Amino acid sequence: MPLLELRKREKLITEENYVDLTAELEILPKMLTALIKGTDGNLAQDAYGVDQRNRQTGAVEQ
């Protein structure tokens, strides 16, 4: 059981706080996924000097 749900049941946080925190927690994985997808190509280029335009041939930038 999620910690937020337990805290709400024990009345340690208000319903309003619970809703706000739950909404924030739902957004975080989406943000991280978008960040990872946005940097995948850049990481290869930065780490290995691979020119993404020539990715099929494996050309390396000089």
C-alpha cells in the first residue's frame, strides 16, 4: 500500500494534501520518461562522438 494512502488513512495528511501529492507523483514518471527519451540520442553522440546523421554507418565525428 502506498505511503500516501497510509498517511491519509491515519489522518496524518489532509485530503487536499493527499490529492495534491498524488497528482505530483503521477507527473514525475512522465517527466522522467520524456527526459530519458529526449536525451537518448544525445547521450550516444556525447559519449561516443557518433554523428546521429550517420548512425546507420557508425560514422564517428572527427
